[in-house]
Amino acid sequence: MERKTLSVTGMSCNGCEQNVKNALQSLTGVNRVEADHEDDTVELVAEGDLADDDIEATIENAGYDVTA
């Protein structure tokens, strides 16, 4: 399993966290997602080879920005 932590801006509440979690959990191989709007972070645990571009695109399609 692979663990990734991303900086995500645009989340302002628990509902935003849930939106990001729901979007990422739709990706094949994602086992767990934790989002924190106060720290602007998203951590996910996935099996297999999940491409960073797919993760970032999923977050951006949900309305949030991934920062470096």
C-alpha cells in the first residue's frame, strides 16, 4: 500500500472535506482518505499504482486546488 499526502486549498469546512473524500474514494485502489480543511491537507492510502495526475485531476474536478 502507498500513502500520499497532498496540500489542497479551497476546503473551508467539513462538507468540503467530505467532497474531497468522496471524490477520491471513487478511484480504484483507494482504501482510505483523510482530509483536513484547517491544515489544507489530504492523506490517502491506496493499493496498486495510482498516478499522481489522476489524484490531482480528481481533486481539481471536485472544485479544489492541489498545491506543490
